[in-house]
Amino acid sequence: MTQTPKKPSTSGTKTAELGEIFKHPEKLQYIFQRIEQDTNLIMYFKPSSVTGVATNRGYCRWITQTSIGKSRCIKTYEKIEAKLERRQTPFVTMCYAGFLIFAVPILIDSKIIGTLFTHQLFPAPIISTSESDEKFLFLNKQLNISLDDNLKKSFAKINWITPCKPRHMLLNYMKTIADMLLNTKTDDQSLEKTASVICSNISKLVYDSRN
């Protein structure tokens, strides 16, 4: 049974300085939990001060448990963040596992404080069980991951970009989300409003594999 994300306690503050929510990880996490619960999309913020693999949620949790997978993930994110540091502009790329990664730098006073990521998305629908099985077996063979039912269930939950919605549309909306977060107050009402708006729009751009 899916549990509703617990709302973090608030101090009742009515105003917020730019980027205040990024100083309160538990409140930012509430929004990301709502997004994952409502749309099955994994989104997270990685502060610039944090090194290594950014997340171990979803199918990537299995990948990063292997030495090969963890090493490749670290290299992927190092390249992404180096590119962001040079260009300071959002972009979309693909990791070695074949998943899309959307990266949007969060800037305050022209300085990157971290990156908003969305990943574990197939670039196109998997239209048949045989295609899904082929992708699943190929990837896990490359990483030498032991196969079991939980692994396959995790793989089956990976979303994909809605065919009629080009990936740049999701990237553009990620930029909008970044702006929303920068200006979101930290009271319960503001958190709920931001989460609801984001979930509503994401559902139009990304196919939820649970459907």
C-alpha cells in the first residue's frame, strides 16, 4: 500500500528568500516524494557539495550495487556536472544503461548551488513483452546483476517519454520546475500547491508505466 508522504513541520513563515527551500532538504524531499508517488517519476536535487552517485532509487538502486554499475554511474554524473559548470545551461543526455537523464542547474547569484535531475526514463515506449525482456536481460548481463522477481518488477516500473511529446518539452518544464522551487515558500500550503501543479503537468509529458 502506497503511503502518503509526510508533510514536514513548518515554522509558519509566510515569506521566503530566493532558494529558501534548498536549505530545507526535508521540505524539498516532500515535493519529490509526491512527484514519485503521483507520476512514478524520479526527481531529485543534488547539491554541488555532494560527490558520487546522486540517487539509488528505483532500478538504479540495483545498478549501483554492482562495482561496474556504480563506477559507470559516477563517471556519468561527473561528466554531466562538469558540463553544467562550464555552460550553466540545462541539457538532456543518455546514460550507459540507455536511460535519459535531464539535468537543470540551480543558480543563485550566478553560482550553481546544485542540480535538479530527472532520470530512469526510456526515450521511447517499449511496445511488447519480448522487447522488454530483451532489454532487461541485455542490461543485467552487461552489469552481471543476479536476476530475481524484485529486479524485474523494478525494471517494469521505468517510465518513458510520451511519444507525441519531444524530450525538449520535458527539459523545458524541468527549467520551469527549477524556477518554481527557487520561489516556493516553505509553509505547508505552498509545498502542496507546488507539488500538485508539478504532478499535473508531468503526467502530460511522461507515460506512467504503472497504468
